[in-house]
Amino acid sequence: MAELVSITIDGHGVDMAQGSTILEACRFLDIDTPTLCQLDNLTPVNVCRACVVELEGSRVLVPACSRQVEPGMQIQTDTPRVRHSRRLVLELLASSVDMTLTSGQVQGWMQRYQAAPTRFGKVATVAKPVKVDNELYVRDYSRCILCYKCVEACGADAQNTFAIGVAGRGFDAHISTEFEVGLPDSACVYCGNCIGVCPTGALMFKSEYDMRAAGTWDESRQAVTETVCPYCGVGCMLELRVQDNSIVRVTSPLDHSVTSGHLCVKGRFGFEFVQKRGPRG
Amino acid sequence: MAAVDSILGAPEPDDHRVVHGGRAARNQRHQLLPVLHAIQDRRGWVSRGALEYACRRLSIPPAEAYGVVSFYARFASEPHGEVAVHVCDDIVCGLAGVTVPDGARRVPCLGLCDHAPATLTERFGMVYEAVQTSHAAARYPGSRLLRRIDVVDPDSIDSYREHGGFAALKNAREMGPAAVIRAVTESGLLGRGGAAFPTGRKWQSVADQPVRPHYIVCNADESEPGTFKDRVLLEGDPFAVVEGMAIAAYATGSEKGFVYVRDEYPLARARMARAIAQARDKGFLDFDVEVRRGAGAYICGEETALFNSIEGKRGEPRNKPPFPVQAGLFGKPTLPNNVETLVNVLDILNGEFADSRLFCVSGQVLRPGVYEVAMGTPLRALIELAGGVPPGRMLQAVLLGGAAGSFLTPAQIDVPLSFDGVRAIGATLGSGAVMVFDDTADMRQVLLRIARFFRDESCGQCVPCRVGTRRQEEILDRMLGTNGDSRADVMLLSDIAQAMRDASICGLGQTAANAIASGLTQLRVLNG
């Protein structure tokens, strides 16, 4: 068994296995901690800084998602400094990015930290036209918070395709293929694992995008059917989201032992045969 | 292709029975920046075809390499003429009333503030040429650190040896590594790059690491606006920097060294490369050391961003811990030291060390330049050394510590220039930049330039800095204009400043609001 490390968070002592992160300790103690760039199946990049906490003896706040526990750490997660930075991170992001399609959890954090993105006045955003260059998925970088998750999923954390990277710098930094070429000209293999990890709806199934544009997307009419991918023998678990008897999106659970949430092009997009019947119906 | 091959050697002959790439190619990833420079130097830009060839040779995904190209200001991904003129219109050159001609690019501080306004002209082609604004070496009589400037021939190791060169290295080898580190520790030398970390302690930490190899990195990416002391040392006394590195490598058991010189210093880079070659020929170096060229990114002065840059990646800082002494360049124990720090080491081992440091005085003074004064000297005396403000003018403000520093008023200039002295009034010595403004200076423009600088130079990785520096510039711009509710905007700026200070990954974001915050309280720039 791994050695245990004793730390204190908000006055509660907790023993964590060596190598655990402060975030894991917070979750163990049921302390709700906002995270935007963290995902259990990806290497922490700690760039969003929403999870920062106050560590005694540290000049600056530290990111809970990547900082490992050390013996005797004294941590505070709800001080004015922590609340201020979390609020500002959410406000700064929402003032520059369209975050309307983020999860209810993110909306909850916005409320909890009283984020008021409009208080900066008329300021620049990252808005740009939606990229629709293939039949399978669209990229709307007006919604991109630059969490690096898609880059990680495309790269060494899952797919090892490396079709996209972070380009540019500063406020102009953005996710891009080489020389901004369209996806069909890039190394993309359409596994859709970037869509699977995107927290803001910047990457979206074309089917979902079209239905949202037509006003027919309605999650209250959708059911989820769990099944196993029929293509090869790996045994990936699929979650088919179905609306009006049509498959509109395919995902896999993050905690599934076979997929860790990741699929390939067949499992992710190869479902049309279910719906298209031949002449004999 | 020829440009790429000039760095990587000729490619293996095509043989489809053999797999190319793989680990051998990936291990050369760190050659990406040298390769991109070779392409850029020859063509003036990095075309898609050239980048893809480089990627094939190095086994790097093109999307990732494009991310690197587009990160660094010096690399162009659009076709370009054969000449590029870069004109500095940063804080000091802005004061000198610079105009950017058509076709020229305005760039942040070129480190020639003592010769403002500064330019850098590049001529691309088979023979690449980069020419800085002419800046003859000055003599610095009475100075300890600058005593060899314009006295020794910077291209001749014999000249350096005639002036006592390599005596300190000889002493070090007689003393043994442990005694060298002890001497550096006991001298009380603090790092001169800006963070003022005890040098001896850093050396000890690297020496103690069991993991091999150890690396030593000389940080010559001096990019803090208003700072040019390292340039003077690199250009005028390059062998001293090499000797300092050799001592540091000996004391810490480092097998390999890098000198990371900012791209805006072509003369310094050439002289360092020659000095290293000569020192190696004469048998003074028992470790491998090479010069690496920056590519136009202030952030690469941050040590972990600098490591990423040497490794051929975007210059994005890493989270600490782990610290460089534990896991730095290529994940190995690394000793990053500033140029001036390393030159000080020679005097420690020769018994000539004194507690003085270099300051770069620029702006509206009669004799801008590098001055060495004892720690604790009043700022007023330093400004007087530089001739003071021009006759008939009054001092308005001093920006101490560069763009990440803070503004002082005329009433504060009797402050002693020591770490504790300036800390008492909430300022910092930083990298030793002292920018002087007289009563003719438009301080609103100065503040806006500082805000623009940080917005330009933020790497874009973390939210507080990426969006915060942008918002800071926008709010300051509307606040210093005629409209806008100043009081509400001052609150907004202070909110952003606190989040950047508390939650940014690295020192750039953490200090990006310092000068502006101090400017707004110390200077009369607000309406009403």
C-alpha cells in the first residue's frame, strides 16, 4: 500500500495516498471545487486556474488539480483570496468566450462565485466564424476556453494522432491544425475524442449542430441507450443519445474500463446503418 | 531543404525497407528552433513545405510544429521580402519619439535603450545578416564587473588571458567543487536576473541531485524593457561568461551547458559562440556547451519557459514544483543562472568580490548606460552618475525594475538601492532597470505601452494572464481617454491585478499589473 500523507483542508484532517492531488483530497472531503481544464482521463495541464486554493506558506495560490499532497499541508479552499481568483477566472473567460453551452455544473459555479462577466464593459472576444468543413463534426472556436483537453485527447493522452495543437500566443492563442488547414487536409482521423472531452460545446457533432440550428435539438426528448460497439472485438461501451428515434450523438463513459471515454471513428460516427434501411425495409 | 539539412545533416538515403523517424528522430526534437531559424534566415519566412520537411526529419507532428512557429514573434508564416526592419517603440524608445516607417515592424524592447531609438535589420538569404543600431562599446573605468569592457578584445582568448582570464577557473579546480560552492554561498551572492535567489544555495541543490546528467543554462534572454546590462557583458566580455559557466559546471557536476541568447542580440550571440569555440580549442572546457538562439518571446526569460524553448516547444512556463534544480531541462536537474551572476563568480574565486551590482539607466538622462554602484547607494546618486535629467527639465518619475517593476516619485528617489531598501517602499530592484522620466514625458502613453507589452508577451496558457492582460490594456485605454468612469475602472483593474498576482502560473502574469497599479497611484494620470 502506498504511503499515506496527512494534510488539513478547511480544518479537516485527511490522509491521502502519496502522489494524490489536492483536488482528489477535496473531492474525498466532498468540497466542491470548480475545474474547467481538468478531466480524470487526461494529464493535468492546470491552465484554467479555476481550482486554485490557498496553501499556507505559499506566496501565490496553487492549482489543486496538479499539486500533489505533501505532509503537513494546510489548505484553505474558501478564503476571500480563493473566491476572488475563482470569480475572476470565470468572469474573464465568460467575457471573452460564449459559455452558454457549458454544463449546469459550470453555470452553478458562475452563480456561486457571483461572476458578472459584463462588468468589464465593451471588450474584445474570441468570436470567429464556425468551421464546418466535414460531415461529422463542427468547430466553433467562439466557444473555446483553451482548456487544452482536445489537444491532449488528440495527442499522447488518447489518440496519438496529433492533428491539432495550440497556435498563436496570448489572447490570440487558439486551437489549430498546421497552417490552419481544414480537417480533411489535416491528420484528423475523426475519432471524435476531442468532442468527447470538450466542456463548452465548441466541438460538436454535425447532427447536433444542424438540429440546434433548426431549433429541433431538445434534450428533454432524448433517451440514452447503452450498448456495446458492434464493429470489432475490443468491446467499447457506447451511449447512444436518441431523439425522435434517431441517434444524434454517441459517447462513452469516462470511467469505463475499456474506453476511458474514448472511441474510434466507427464507434463514434458509424451508426448510420442503424437508421438507413434498404429497399426491403 | 538545404537549410534544414545544414542543421540536421544529410537525410538517410530512401530505402523503404528501413523505418525512419522513431526514437532517433524524436531525440532531436530540441533541434526544432535551430532548424526553424535556418529556414527563416534563408527565406524570410517558414513555408508549409519547409515546415513539413523539417517535421519529417524530426518526427514532429506538423500541427505541433505550427504551434511553435506561430508562438515566436520572429518566425513568419507568410511570405516576406528579403529585408525585415524591426523598430522598437517600447517605453524608452517611445520617449525618444520614434516613428515606425512603412513596411517596418514595431517590436518590443530591443535592449538598446542606451542608444534609443533602436532598430534591428535582418537581411535574409544564403548569407543571413542581422544588424543592430550601432552601439560602440564604452569604457567603464572604476567598475568591477565592467572593467574588461573595451579593454580586452572580445574575439581573442589571448587578450582575455592577458587580463587575468581563466585564473578563477584554475583556482576553482584547485579548490574542488565543494569548496567552490562554499565560497559562492559565503559571498552572499544573489541571482541578478530579477528573482534574487541565493546563488550558492541553487548550486548546492543541483550538485546534491543524484539524477544524471546535470545541465547548466546561462539565461541571456534579457528581454525586460529597459534592461541591457547582460548585452554589454556578452558583447564586451564574452570569455568571462564562458569562464563563469565553466566554474558553475565544475562545481555542480554539469555535463552539458546552454547559453540561451535572445534573438535580438546577434552580436552577443556571435561573440559568445566564438568565445566558446576558442575556450574549447585551448582546453579550458571539460563540458559541452552550445549557444541557443531565442526567437522573440519575452516569456522565454522565465526559466521553465526557457527550458521548453530549448527543447523545441512553445515557450510556455511550467508549474512549479518541481523546481529546475530537481527537474528542469529535459526533466533533469538544471542550474539556470543569469549572465551577470556568472560573471560575479569569477571575482568571488579571485577574492575580488564586492557587493555591487549593475543598473541600466535609460530614458531622459544625459548619459544613459550601464552603471555599477555599491548596494545601498541612493537612487538619486545613480541618476546623477548618469548626468541627471536634461538641463531645464524636472524629474517626474522613475520606473525601477523594468515593466514588471514600479514607479517612484521624485520624493522617493533617496531610497537606498538594496533589496531591503526598495522593499520598504514596496518596490523591487528586478533586473536593475532604471527608466527616468522628466516633466515632458506623457506618462499615460508610458502606462499604455507597459499594458500593451504584457498583452503582447503573455504566452496565453493560463486564463488570468491571457485574458487579464488584454482586459488590463482595454480598461486602461478607455480610462486614460476622455470618457469612462475612472473610479469603477480603477476597481476593475485592481480586481484583475489581484487575480493575476494570485492565480497566474508564472512571474509574468504575477507581475503584469505591478507597474500599472503603482503608476495609477503614484502618477497624475487620471481625469479629475
